[in-house]
Amino acid sequence: MSEGPYFKYITTPIGMMELCAGENSLRAAEFVDHPRRLSRTTPLLEEAAGQLNGYFRDQRHGFDLPLYFDGTAFQVAVWQELQKIPYGCAVSYQDIARRVGRPNAVRAVGAANARNPLAIIVPCHRVIGANGHLTGYASGLWRKAWLLRHEGCQQVQSEPAKTRWVRPQ
């Protein structure tokens, strides 16, 4: 097999995703409007597609794939911390900042979240504002809301015109 990168496209309930892998690791999973490259799949991409399809069918709540992170040390620390957020749970940007040992770096955590190359697999959609409100998602807040609902998080009206997200007990 020739040297990567390799690409595969999958259709999900919330849009098309482009998966990208190198020789031995998944490098990206992102939402796209249409295929941007010629598909060249590998067994790893087939496995990633199968795991994502299982997630959308509510048959899988986590992922077991070799991942490659191309980012700064801080970004990688944030992305690794995101992987520890349990399915169906939501935490704040402040929580992640504390967990990576940088409690005052809330905005930097938000920026790292925005640059997460592995949507859903590295669950940045599970990070919400400290007040429980949805904030930022590179693939659109509607997708973030859909993913949280899919995982069992619920919207709770806390004040008029304000909604926060919680995991049912």
C-alpha cells in the first residue's frame, strides 16, 4: 500500500464526515458538506467508520482507535483530557482547564477545543459553559445539541430564555 494520507467518507444522521488516517493512526474526523478528496480507504478507516456507525446506532459509547494528535503540548493535553469525559456527561471549559493544570486557561481550552481534529472520537461536544449553556462547536451548535441529546443529556430551563444541559440521574 502506498504512503498515506487515506480518506473515507461516511454518512451520519447529522451530516457527512471525512475520516483521514496515516499508515498507523487516525488523524482527523470532521464534518464536511461534500467529499473533498478521492476516497482511499484502509482497514483502520473501515474500523473507524464501523465504530462511528455503532456510536450513532447507540451501540457504542467509546472508541478504541490509534489516534495521532498534531498540535501544541497544551492542545494535546486538552484533547487527551477530553477523551476522559464519560459518554453522556458534560463538563465545563473551566473543569478541563483545572484538569490540565492550567485553571486560568479557560479561553485557551476553548481554542484547543475548536482545533480538535477528531470530532466525536475526541468528544469536545461534551464541553459546555460553566453556567450549563452551549458555547462554541466548530461543526455548529445544532450538532453539539444533537450529540448531547443522543448521549442522554437533557436541556433544563434555568431562567427564561436560558437553557443548560444536564445528565439525567
